[in-house]
Amino acid sequence: MLDKALTGSKKYWTLVIILLGISGVGVFTYLHQLKTGLGITGMSRDVSWGFYISQFTFLVGGAASAVMLVIPYYLHHYKKFSKIVILGEFLAVASVTMCMLFIFVDMGQPMRIANVFLYPTPNSILFWDATVLSGYLVLNIVIGWATLHAEKKGTSPASWVKPLIYLSIPWAISIHTVTAFLYAGLPGRHFWLTAIMAARFLASAFSGGPALLIILALIVRKYTKFDPGKEPIQAVGKIVAYAMSVNVFFILLEVFTAFYSNIPGHMHSFEYLFVGIEGHSKLVPLMWTSVILAAVSLFLLIPPGFRKNESILVFACITVFISLWIDKGFGLVIGGFIPNHFGTVTEYWPTIPETLITLGIWSIGFLVLTILYQVTVSVREELGTAKSEY
Amino acid sequence: MKIDRRKFLKLTGATGIGLGLSATDIFTKGTVEASSGHSRVSTAATRLAMVINIGKLKTDDDYQRIIDACHSIHNVPTIDNPKHEVKWIWTDTYKHSFPEQINEYHPEAFMKKRFPLLCNHCDHPPCVRVCPTKATFKRPDGIIQQDMHRCIGCRFCMAACPYGSRSFNWIDPRPHIKEKNTEYPPRTMGVVEKCTFCNERLERGEEPACVESSNGALVFGNLNDPESEVRKILNTHFTLRRKPSLGTMPSVFYVIGGEDYAG
């Protein structure tokens, strides 16, 4: 089936070459980082995790696109998702691939990364995160590939696929929970030390992942013969609407606890992110952009009238995606480090090499996604089932 | 005291078990007792600790001597960019060192006083709990040790340490070492390091370098021996530890007051 990735339209190859080019720049810059050290990034002894770890944290959410389709389709037999469930699974594959690459480039001694498995340490959440992420990657590759292969042959998937699909549901919950636990169990980091961290991760993942999926599905529809159908998109839109509402609600809960309790440590990171501390306010414009986009997205997603218009829905999904990218892919991780343990502020901003490496990884992720979607679409075009009946 | 590789590995396994035990302790001991931390103290035969008598540190030189003693023998690089700094022992104000224990009415001279800061060698170290490779581990004598050859440089320990005691080698440290001490290994780029309570000196029967150079301001000994000098000071002086509410149980104590701190 993989041979399908080698045949494609001119547009497909143009995209592949562009993505390969950006990935190449990223790889080249990474070699420079490998040689000179993580000092080429904007990170510091105070803000010791930066863009890489925050992108990883955000992208774990992208993987949620799969489970949000798998649950209705396989548990509730919502047949309308039959065409797009694989798009979710392959998006999960691409997302988790990027997650692992982001963790990899953040390591000071990447050649020793196997130590995580050579000396398994169950008391470390990072050990569990590495375990659940690699497990989820394998699950989605196997499930996606097996179901597509069966579709190609005109049969139903092998009997061993079903148990794996059921396993993938709690497994998906675990990747968000465990990633949240990386942060939620650290003493002295008040911004992260919150019991609803895992719940927030799930809510943001269940809105951001499906929002990205809608955007991608409509791109696929525009440029190929594949049509995921109108109703499935609407159903995913509803999921985004509910999950984004819950996500915003959870953030407001954090704001209440911090400011009503009036405990300085709980308020400081919020103050840094939204008004700045002692003139340090690099992230303030970004964070307000996130707030405004979140408000706009809810305004467009909640009334069904707006959401039913596909153009408005796509616009809303873009606002959800950007809002969450800022909130989780930037503010959440950086904000947790500021102010530092001495009550002083060291700011963080990604450097150019760091940004190039980050773009390179996103590009590799999209390359994986493009190839997997190309295979899917080609298989269906051949079968004449590229168009959804819904 | 000598720890070979085999013991290292055994030890690191024991740390994991220890963590499990301490978690159940919380449930078996009285709630109030557990939350106040009193029931969580180590019962090991040896728990190495340090008492820092702030009143005995008077001139800038008193501080610099301590820092130099440590940094010179351990090949700690001098890096000007504060973002990339590596430090095992350094100083800061009371406000920054004890941010949860300040009020607006402390004497001005006291607020200007510098406090030596270093790894607290906590009894419940968050850095050990989060390390994914057991590169950092707790020895039976309480020292939090770091295996520089196993560290993958993930910096989870830096996120977890509430005292900012851990330094990452953002750049190659070797060109920044003023005078190389060939007796002690320099670190490579991409690993995390910190104070080790001079385990290499302890093995030779010597005190930590900072203690030795402090003219008695820093005292080192076994916290679990009631007759030790550290215990005698703790029994007779008011002391503070950094961020006690976090339950990490630091092994570094600060004697506040009792002497003229305005120096």
C-alpha cells in the first residue's frame, strides 16, 4: 500500500518537496545544536524547558483527534464517521511522531536516550510518558494500516484489530493524563500544581485535536477527490464546541482559585502571563490573543446556526487551534517557570535556530501526515469510495 | 562510604522502593502529623546535614572564599551569561532565599545580608523522584548524588527542584574552567550537575570544601546522631530551612539571629 505514496499529483509532490525542504533546514540546524549545545536556544537555568517541550505538550493534544472519532464510531456505531476515522488515526500518528521528535531534540545527551528504557524508573513520570506515547504511536499505525488494508481488499479488518481499537481508547486518555502529570506533581511550581491539570489537558486535546482534523479534512476535500461528507464534519464540530467550552471553563476555575485565595504563588504566573511582572511582559500580547481567539471561537461554535455554516466552522476551528497553541504550546510551560524559585523574572523567547528546529519537526510531522493521507485517498479513489454518502 | 557501580545500582533500586514506602507512610501516620512533616524524617543511621551560621559570615571575602573553595576543586565553570551559569554554591538575599517567610518589617541590614545557597540534599528529593534514568539518586547517608554518565539531559530535575539548585551545561563548560583540577572530572555539555556535599572528600575523611574554608560558619555532620555538632547547634539555635511547606525536608539549615547579622 505504501507504493501509493510514490504516485501522486503535481500538487502532492510540490507539497512533499516543500515539507522535505523545511525538514532539511530543521535537521541541519539540529546538527548545529548537537555540536554547540542547547545554549543556542532561548532556554536558561530559570526557564529550563522552552519551545520544544511546549510543542510536545501541545501536540499530545493533536493525537486526541483519533479517540474522539473512535469512540463514536466503534463504541456507539456512529456510521457517519466511517470515512474520517482513519484521518484521525493517521493525524494521531503524525502528532505522536512530532511529540517524540520534540522530546528528542530537547535532550542534552540525545545519544543516551535509550537509558530511559535501559534503566526503567517507574517513579518517573517521564518514563511513563515515553512508554504511553510510543505505545499509542504503534497502536495507531497498526490500527490505521490494518483497517485501510482491509478496506482495500473489500473485507472487514482482522479479528485482532478490534481489541486493539478498544485498547486505544483508554490509552488515548493515558497519554494526556500522563503528560499532564509531568507538570502537576512538581512541588513549588504553583502554576502547574493543580489537580485539574489532567482534566485541562483532556479538554484542550479534545477541542484542539478535532479542530485540526476538521481543517485537514476540508483541505483534503478541496485538493483531492476524497470527501469526508458534510454530516461527519458537523458532528466533529459539535465535539469541538463542547470540548472548547469545557476547556475555557477549566481555565476560569484556575483563575478563580488563584485570585480568590489570594495566595501570591498561585497568582504570580497568571500575572506574568496576562499583565507582566515588573515590566517583564513578553508573553502578554500573545496570551491576550489567545483569550480573544478563545472567546471568538466560543461565540462562533456554541450557536448551532453559525456552526452549521462550514466556512464559519472552519474559521472557528482555526481560532481554537491558534488559541490553544498559544495557551498550551507556549504559555502553560513557559508560565510555569516564571517567576523563578527566587521570586525573580528571567524571560524566555525562542531563538532563530530553536524556531527552525521547531518548524523542521512540524514539517516532518506534516510530511508523515501527507504521505499517510495520500495513501488513504489513493486507496479510496481506486475503489471509487472517495466520496462519503453522508 | 565508598560507593562502587554495583552499589550505585542497588542503591538506585532501593530509592524507588523507599519512595513507595514513604507514600504509604502518609496514609498510616496521623494526618496532621503527616502534613506537618514531623513523621517523615529519615530514620537512617546517617543523614548528612549542614548548618549555616549566617551571623558568622561577615565580609564579602567570607562568602567568596567558600564559593571559590568549592568551584575551584570541582571544575565548576565561570560563565558570564546568567542564563547559562553553572553554580554549586552561591549567595542571594533573604527575600529570594526564603520567599515564603518574609515580612515588610525585617531590619534593612538583615534584608541586605547574603545567604549561601546550595543543594539541600532533601530527605524527600523531588529531583530523584522525577529522574527517568536514576541518574540522580539518594545515597543511604542522605547525599543526593548524580551520575554524569547516565544523565540524558532532560532537565526534569531542574523543573522539579524548588530551590533552583541544579545547573544544566547549556554550553561546553571546559573552556570556561579557570584552573583545571585534574583530580576531579569536568562535566560534558548537556548534563545536569550540582553540589555533592563533596562526597569525594568525605571518602578521604575530609569535610566538604565549603565547610573547611568557612572558619566555622558552616558546620557539617550527622543529623541523626544526637551527639553530633550539627544537632548541638540545632538544639540551641533558631534555624530555618528553605520552603518547608513543600515537604522536601532539606538537610541544610540556616541559623538566623543570635548574633550580630548586620556585619
